[in-house]
Amino acid sequence: MKQFMNKTAFILGIVFYTATSFAMDISLPTPQTSGGMPLMDVISARRSERTFSPEELDLQIVSNILWSAYGISSPDGKRTIPTARNLQNLRVYALTPKGAFLYDATGNKLVEVSNKDLRPLLAEKQAYAGVAPLTLIFVGDGGKYDGMHAGSAYQNAALYCVSAGLNQVVRGLVDNEALAKELQLDDSQAIIVSLTIGRKPA
Ligand SMILES: Cc1cc2nc3c(=O)[nH]c(=O)nc-3n(C[C@H](O)[C@H](O)[C@H](O)COP(=O)(O)O)c2cc1C
């Protein structure tokens, strides 16, 4: 009997380990790449907003935001933003209540890097960043033009947000060190800036 119990516990342990150790990637809906407000109206209306509803964004909106920031916009694999020598060496992470994910534009999916809600690491000095349901983290690899790539990407995403009626604010104030660790960045990679996004509060 004891041997049977040990064996059962062992098998249950393996099942539990297997179930909990697989990362949960998220397939994104095809981004909606046309329409929206006229460009000059969006540019006129863009403003940093610092109040957010905690309501989670649906995946279609998340897909549209990420595509605007750094999606693939032509059959030859070029992106919605220019990159020096077309290096495409920017990485975009999405921090959500469900965890942290790396945007895979080719696969149009979110690849899980942590199943923890890392938003408290954004909110030490500005609590609203812990309320907003989505923050994008722009990461460079130490290249000369990393900041420019991040700037293009956050501005594209911010303009989409204005067009979609969402609030957004670009932010440098995040716990870079702790976040880099949680995102498993290597020594050459660095967090450049973030974009906090959500619906307007009710
Ligand atoms: C690189 C960068 C970093 C920023 N960091 C923060 C930040 O940490 N917190 C914040 O509330 N706003 C931040 N902002 C937003 C600016 O405060 C804001 O853009 C500025 O006040 C002008 O307002 P506007 O965006 O509505 O035109 C940042 C903006 C930039 C471009």
C-alpha cells in the first residue's frame, strides 16, 4: 500500500510539474491595419493621460496596439517602424495582469516570459501604472539607435491608442533593475522606456 501511495504521489508530482512548467503563449487575432481617425486629427488629439480603468483590454485591441508599435507591415518582413540598417533589434514586452510576454510579430503571438503580474514594478512612484491593464516595455540590445527605435514604436502605439479612444502615457519611471531580471534580459539588453495603456476610467 505504501509503495502504491509513493508511486501515485510521484506520478501526480510529474503531472503537476508538467502542467505548471509549460509557458502559456497567447495567439493574437489578426491585427486590424486600416481605418481609424485621420492622421492629423490623431496627432492633434494626442496627450499623456494618467488615469485608467483596470478593465482588461480585449486581444484584438492588444494585437492592434502591438502591430502599430512593432508589427510586420509588408511581405518582405519590414516593420511598422524604421530601424537602422533594418536591424529590427528592438524587443517589445507586454506586461498584463496575467503575466509578462514578449511580442512575436512573425508568429503574431505573445510568448510568456513570466506568469507573474509585474505591474507593481511599474508603480512604485506612480500608482496608476499598477492599475492600467497593459504596459509595453521597449528593450534595446545596446545598439546606437535603440532610443530612436523605441521612440518610433511608442509613438506609433500611442497614436493608435488615441484613435481607438484609449488613454496612454509614455514613462521612464519603472524599476529597470527588477524588471530586467523578471524579463530575463541578458547583460547587453536594456529597458529604454515604457508605454502604459488602458481604457479611460468610467
Ligand atoms: C522619454 C519620456 C519619458 C517620460 N516619462 C514619464 C514618466 O515616467 N511619468 C509620466 O507621468 N510621464 C512621463 N512622460 C510624459 C511626459 O511627462 C509628457 O509627454 C509631457 O509632460 C508632455 O505632455 P504630453 O505628452 O501630454 O504632450 C515621459 C515622456 C517621455 C518622452
